[in-house]
Amino acid sequence: MLSVDVRAALSARLPVVALESTIIAHGLPRPRNLRVAVELEELVRSAGAVPATVAVLDGRAHVGLDADQLERVAADPAVRKLGHRDLAPALAAGASGATTVSATAFLAARAGIGVFATGGLGGVHREWAADQDESADLRLLARTGITVVCAGVKSILDVPATLQRLETLGVGVLGYRTGHFPGFYLSSSGHPVDWTAHSPEDVVEVMRAKDALGGPRSALIVANPVPESEQLDPALHDRVLAEALEACRAQGVSGQGVTPFLLDQLMRRTGGASLEANLAAVRGNVRLAARVAVAAAAR
């Protein structure tokens, strides 16, 4: 269901930005998670757009949350983590959950929202040849027509393989004021992108050209790097990630346990600096997504 504000904005063709809720429920410590959730919504509003934080509560999908619902997502330890594949079972069971990139993109697009801001996408995992572990984000974005503003993919993943997979799936990638794909915590992963946008209006032109072409529905990724002044120190990042990967192998962590293990190791071994870089990236993505949504509504 749509919140009152989101429904009114969509009816009036006003700019709306979708926000995921996993970062609130599972990505940040309490009570800071609620403060960040409120801050991100305010960043959208201050740019002239309407925030639509997405979650599932008591078996109902919500696109746009009120203050009490936002606090519930942030405070209730029973709130689950829901990807796109989990939505139907959650709705049928009357469950509550925070939505990941794949679930948020799906529900936002179904509601008619064209722009979505997140931190980093999932992608192809390291050692893919052995376990063929790949985020559900990629296939969902290959068939969902929404513009996703992000800071690339998590640097613990196989970035070049993820870029190749996005190309194979037909998902467009724009670097925002950069010729290199961002590295989530880092301004650059070192891997080039083919196309660069220099303003929100440039992004909107690509969105409109994509719609005019028709054909299969797929997402447009706007890869927005975290500012160099706010990125994680690259040398520290590389050292800690290498140590975390070795610890992962030594402890026999595999499958779905790898990503949370590595992210936890990064946060612990950097003294929380990785979390601050993550938040800096999210804030920048939300600001840019709001500007893109406003520019799109003005055309």
C-alpha cells in the first residue's frame, strides 16, 4: 500500500524517491539506525522530492512509511530481511521485513516510482567459479525499469565480473562525473565505465531515451562515487579486506554467510571507518537521486 504522501505525489506527478529499509533494520546499530532513516528522508524532502521508504509490515507491502512505522522497522529485532523472492511468503505469512535492493526495486517500480537510492548493489561473489554465488539484485534489475543511484557494488565482491554480468543482462551503467566504476567504500574500483553523466539532467536524458527505445524493461544504474575526502583509506581497505578474506577461508565461512562476515570484519578491523564511508556514500546517493527525480518531474 502507498502512504498518503506518496500516493498524492504520484497522482500529481511530483518527484518521488524510493529508499530501502534493510540499512535501517540490519545495516546500522540502534538507535543510530532510526536517526539515519529520518535523516535520509529529510535529504529527499530538502531537495524537493517525496521519500518512499519501502518495507513489509504484518504481511502488507508498504511504499512510504509514517513516523511510527519507520520507528518500528528500526527498533523491532523480529523484522526480517526480505529479498524479492521472499515477498510472496512474507505476505502470505503476515510477516514483517525490511526490503533489500531487489525487493525495494520491485515494489517501487510496481508503484510507479522511477528513481531509487541505495548504498551499494549486490553482485557476483569472489570464487564464483566454485560456488556460482551471485546476488539476486542483478537478475531483478535486468527486468525492472527503474533508475538506481548507488555507489557501485560492495568492494568485497568481484567487481569486474559484476560489470560483465550487468553487460550480459543488458543493464545500463552510467558513471556520475566519473569515468570509473565506484568501489562502494572507495571512490574508484579501478574499473572503467563506458558512459558518464555530468548532471541530473544528463541522467534524465538517458532515462527518456531508454523509454523511447522501448524493448525489454531493465534498470539504469547511476554509479555515484563517495567523495575522496569521505572514502575509506584505500591502503587500509585493501589490507583489511585481504585479512578478512583469509579469515573467511580459515573459518570455513561459505555461501550466504560470506557477505555479512566480510562486512563485519571490515567494520571491526577499520574501527568503524568502513561504516562511516558507507553512510557518506548513502547520503550522496540519496541527494543525487532526489535531484534526478526533481529534474525528471520538471521535464
